[in-house]
Amino acid sequence: MATYLSEQCSSTRTAERLFTHRNTVLRRLARADDLLPRPLADNVTAVAAALEVARWRN
């Protein structure tokens, strides 16, 4: 998710950066979207901020 957000929500660039297939990225994003209380598309900034805070805390 963090890579996807840092790549400005581009699944193609995310797949290239993670050395994986684009469909794998799309499946993982769909799974994350299922787990989130609100859809990622409606909540991109909050999710990005939460991931950044989590990174700082570790």
C-alpha cells in the first residue's frame, strides 16, 4: 500500500518497483480495500498519513 501511494496510485509503476506482476498488485489492493473501513479511493490521504505514522512509530 505504501509503495502504491508513493507511486501516486499507479499500479503499473508499483508493480515495476516491487518486481511483481501488475495483477498481483491489483489483487493486493482489492484485498486491502476490503479490509479498510472506507474505500481507499475515498480515503487516500488518511491512509497515507496512517501508514507514515506507523512507519515513524516502528
